[in-house]
Amino acid sequence: MNLAELKKRTETNSRAKEAAAEEKKETIWNKDIALTPKFGNKEKAVFYQQLYVLLEAGVDINSSLNHLIKQSKKPYIKEMIKKVQEALQTGNSIQEAMEQTGDFSNYEVYSVRIGEESGKLLEVFANLSEYFEEKVAQKREIMSAISYPLLIINAAVAAVLFMIFFIIPVFEGIFTRFGGDLPYLTRQVLSVSYFFRENWLILLLLVVGLAVLISFLLKRDRPYEIMETVLYKVPYLGAFFYQTIMAKFSNSMALLLGANVPLVHALEMNKAMFKSPVLNRNIDEAIEALIKGENYSEVVERSKWFDENFKVFIRIGEESSKIGYFFKKLSGEYRAAIKHQTSILNTVLEPLLIIVLGGIVGVILVSMYLPMFEISTQMSFPD
């Protein structure tokens, strides 16, 4: 999307009205849920788009922020914009004012700084608006893929736990009154039920402890890198997450290079933005090689992490001096691959989960009714 197209779309459709209509249409599966006040991706897309349109129309920055404050319906965002405005009035640059609020990422702050230094602030605001619109779209694509499978998994867990804690004990009492030997399958199911009922508190503490441990490890670079490396090797899921992060990386590189940000600076800004030790390690190697005079395509060719499609596009981009354009093409390729993966996920995973759920419930029911059948066949009735 170029600047003219963005301006035209903004002038013909009020973003505020679009956002309000969109919120009404959202379902539980695609809504951006926040338990605390948040300046999220959707709000940022609106913020940068409106700021671009106002400044491009010749409105000064202070009046533009006043307009955004009046238009915003969320108190948290109003206060955040007021902080930016107050910082500007005390002599800070836009980049410094944004940084002081703590609500903007390094990627945004660095982009605005480059826009101020290069005199292309309007282009940066337009690019940031497009970037966050892309992020919202990607998040919804992922959520649409995993929402129904998650619902099935939760239903399966709830159904099995209900049977373990409430249904099986009823049958257990019946079996005790009748006495006799129980089938092997029934004995095993009763043992599992008894184990869960007697140790549920310990199991719950173990789950909570494991979640806390994983959360702690994910905040440490080395454990996070190990987990990320292992994740990329998981069949199907590895390719899915690789394509997701590469779509974001390629899109942000395209936007930065499109704003005439030097390649090294664009890579540095992406490193500050992404929490991916594997990607950041490759970025570090690229920056070091570029400083030494190597081409980016040479660094990419040596890497075992980047796929062949990425390597080919980068090589062609450098040879044609249109590397930003080819980053944009790569972003589109990865997004198309993500959509394909999500369609496969919906097609294959959902029925598979239903089969697994039905199988588990079926095994429990069969194990409970087997003794009933045996008892009924052993009972003798008077002539």
C-alpha cells in the first residue's frame, strides 16, 4: 500500500467509525482481549493513521494530538497522548516524547527517530499504520486457526475430569456392592480415577509450578533460545512458527527499507523489536558481515536457518537493487503460507481431536459398562 492509497482510504472511511463497527462484529475468537488497559496493535494502527492524515493536511503536531485526545474513547489512551503532548511542550522531540511514555516499542521509537532525522516522518507514520494493521491481521489468522482446536481440547479435558471425579465413583460404588473380579480395563480406569481424586491438589500444584518455571525460563535468553530451537524442529508446528516470525521480519524490513532506512540500521531495529534469539543471532552475524563489506545475500546463503526461498529473493533483491521490494514480496509469500497452514490445521486437526475425545470417553464408558454386562450374563432368573 502506498501513501496515496492510504490517504484515499482514510479520507473516504472514518477510522473511528470503522473501529466501532469492527468491535461490534468481533466474536470471542477474533477479539483482542485485554484484562488491563492497553495501547494495542489495533489502537496503534488507528493512532498512526490519524496522525499521518492530520499532519499531511497541514495541522501542527500539538493540534493533531488535541484532536486525537478528543476523539479517543479510552481513558488510558487519552492519558498516554496527553503525556506525549506535555513532553513535546517541554522541548522534547517526538521520538523522545514517545519513549518517555513507555507505551511504544523500540521499533516505533527508532522508526520515528529516523523519520525526524531524515525529514520523512509522514512516511514513517504511514508505514507504522500499515505495519500494525498487518500485525492485527496476522494475529487474527493465527487465532482463527487455533481457536476451535483449543475449544475441543478444553471440552475434552473438562469431560474427562467430570467423569473421573463424578461418574466413575458412582460406578465404583455399584461394583463394590456386587463384588467379584472386575475386567482388566475397568480396574485400570478405576485406578486412574482413584489416583486423580487422591492427588488432585498435588497435580494442580505441579501444573502451576511447571507454568511458573516455563515462564521464568522464557525470560532467560539461553533457555528461551533452546526452547525456540526445539520448537522449530517440531513437525508442522515448527514450519508454522518459522513462517509467522519470518512474515513479521520481512514486513518490517520492507517498511523500513521503503522509508530509505539503511540496511544495517533496519536490521538493528528489527533486533530490538523481536524476542527471538535465533533470528537475532542471524541478525548479529549479518550486521557484523555488512560492516566488513560483505553483501547481505552472502550472509544469508551461509545461514542454515533461512529457507531457500528467502535466500533466492534476497539475492535477486540485491542484484536488482530492490531488496526492500523483495522483502515485501517475501512477507506476502509467508503470509500466504500461514493461511495454507491454518487451513490444513482446521481441516485435519479438528476431526482428529474429535476422534481422540470420542475415543477417550468411549474407553471410559466401555470400562464402566463391561462389569454390568458380565453381571447380567451371570445372573440366573427363575423359570
